[in-house]
Amino acid sequence: MKRKLQRRRGSRRALLKNLALSLILHEKIVTTLQKAKETRDFTERLVQKAKKNNLAARRYLLKVLRKNAVNKLMDDIAPSFSERQSGFIRILHLEPRKGDAAKMAIVSFTEKIKASTKEVEKSDTKKQIEKPKKVKNEIKTKNESKS
């Protein structure tokens, strides 16, 4: 039986989507144990779908996640789990939270995710395109020469 997490259906779906999005983008999140278990189930289904690596899977994932997360999931995360059938995500227990003694957990992927070469190439080109900012100094000298 799925956990309700003291939320209605819409807000529960939004919570799971946001937790899955954070997990995919940051590769590790800290949350309560019950949310971690639900996030694991939800995200493992998304990784299973991404492993198919076809247009239908990409369109399904775009309904659930943002474009940058779908790209990372299909280009970086899913290929690293090509050998595995399941068990893409692990949950590590932490000490209870001080405020309300809620059981806490770390949710992370079981294998290290290698960044794709596309991201490295993009970051290199951005550095080459940037120009020094001398525009402000030129504006000041024009204003000074007018007076």
C-alpha cells in the first residue's frame, strides 16, 4: 500500500515529483524516512523508463520532470545502470531530526554518475564566449567628456 504522507493526491504527486527532480539533479537528498521510501519507488520507475531510451520514454518523462532533469536522466544516469535490472537507489538511515524526532534518511543513487561529454563541451564554449566588461568604464568616460 502506498503511503499517503498526510497529503491529498495532488500535493502528494507534486511532492514526489519535486523530490525525484532534486534527486536526479543533485544525485543525493536528505529527507524523512517515509518520504525517502516513496521517492525511491517513484524514481526507480522513472529510471526503468529512461533505460528504454526511446522517444515514447522521453515524452513520458517530460510529463513528470523538467527538461534538464530528463536530459540528465536519459544521457547520464540511465546508461550507468544499463547492467542492472533494479536497485538503482539506496536509502541510508540517519539520526532523528532534533525538532520533532522524525526519522531521517539520505537517498542516493547506488552507482556514481558520470557527466556526459556534452556538458563538458558546453562549459568550455561558455568560457570562450565571455568578454571582459569594459562597457561601464566607456560610458563613464563619455559622460565626463560631455561636462
